Amino acid sequence: MEKSYLDLLGYCAAILTTIAFVPQVLKTIKTKSAKDVSIGMFISFTIGVFLWIMYGLATNNKPIWISNFIIFCLAITQIVLKLKYDKE
């Protein structure tokens, strides 16, 4: 496969995996509840995403580091919302 097709494949995968988190974050904001969200899973996931960012930067793979940076931000947002709403 040519590099441009591989990049397109990477960007498509990045877009789909990134937007997958948006509905959960929006639902948590709307309902002001994160009782069914596992904090342990999100912390573990966020650490893994951070490592993907480091890998993407080290290998200069833009689809990996850009999408994982956005996912990292969404995951941190979900963790913050979980902690905030669980206190209330």
C-alpha cells in the first residue's frame, strides 16, 4: 500500500476512535452523573493513551499522536467529571 493510503487509513481510524468518546463525555455533562463510569478503567486507559502519544511522537506518526492527544483530553475530562459528580 502506498504511504498516502496508509496515512488515510490511519486518519480514518483516528477520527473514528476519537469521536467514540464524545457521546460519553456529553452524556456525563448533560446528566451530571458518572456513576456507571469506571474510574479505574479510565485511569488505566488514559495512561495507555499517553503512551500512544509518546510512541506517535517518537515515530513521527501524526495520526497516532494527534488522535491520541484528543482522546487523552477527552479521557481526562471524563475523569474530572467522574470525580466532580461522584462528590455531589
